Amino acid sequence: MTNSPDPQGLEPSARDAAPLTSSPDVLDRDTYDAILEPRSANRLPLGDGTWHQLAKQYVWVQLISTGAAFLLGLAAALVVSLVWHQWWVWIPGGIFLVMMAWTLIITPRQARAYGYQLRHDDLVFRRGILWQRVVAVPYGRMQLVDITHGPLDRGFGIAQLKLVTAAASTGVVIPGLTQQAAENLRDTLVDVSETRRTGL
């Protein structure tokens, strides 16, 4: 997590850029300590401010779901090849299994590349190691803040937060938040988006 300076005592223009405050102790509970960045000098910079990360349980959920898909694909390929003697199934099956194995390998590193930042006027979301993406969602443009989680997510106490805007390309889904962090962030974003829309 990258910490931002105290906005008190700053010039008015700097104070306007001060981050929105939520509950850092809630947002950063059971998360990673720092965002993992690409090694290239041409990577997108983190910049200033406090970056919050995903819950560590997110990695376990992804590993379990991907591992289950890997085992199902392997079992299906074995049944088709051994029972019906259709050996060609290992061509698409092999490609699928290699993709699942690669996903299992990179998931822990990939999860540490996710991060979000609450700034004065927008929420910034970043992800990716090889293909980086950074999206800034203005609070006043948010139309819906949605929390979803499946059975496996509930078992590990995590959820995903979806921010819907008028432009679909600027919508953001933040996965792997703890349930408490997702609810806290949802309430904060709803409150501040209403304030931005009414011009208060």
C-alpha cells in the first residue's frame, strides 16, 4: 500500500486533489502490503496516494475454481480417449489444460497487481502485469454500485464490487474485496456520487 501525505496545510489546489477518505482499516484488512508492478521502466506509474488491494482469500478462490476446471477437463479428456478411443481429444484438451495450468501459475502474481485508489473526484482502478489497465471513474458518473458473490466467494468471505457508469467502457469490477470492505466502499461511493451529482 502506498501512503499519501496528510492533506492538511496544503495549498487549495493540492487539497482539492486529496484522496477521499473511507475506512482504511476496513479496506486494508487481510490484503497484500504493496502492489506488484511490472519490471519495465516504461510501466504505468503508481503516482501518489493510497492504493488499496485485494483480499488474500481471492487467490484461494481463483485457485480452487481454476483447479476444478483443470481436473474436469482432464477427466473429460481421459474418458473420451480411453472409453471411446478418440485420441484427437487431446489436441483441444491439451490446449485447454495448458491454459488452465498457466492460469494457476500466474494467479498469485496477477492478484497482487490489482489496486484501487479513492481520490477527491474519482476512483482509479488498475490491474495487469503484461497488459496494464488503469481506469478513472468520476464519482458523478456512477449510476450503480453493485456487490455480487458466489457460493465459493461466500465461503471465503469475499465479494466483487461493480461500478456501472453511462459509458460501458469506463465501468469497473473490483474483485476479491472482503465482504466488510465491499459494503463500506459501496456506501462511501453512493454517498459521494450523490453529492457530486447534486453539486453540493
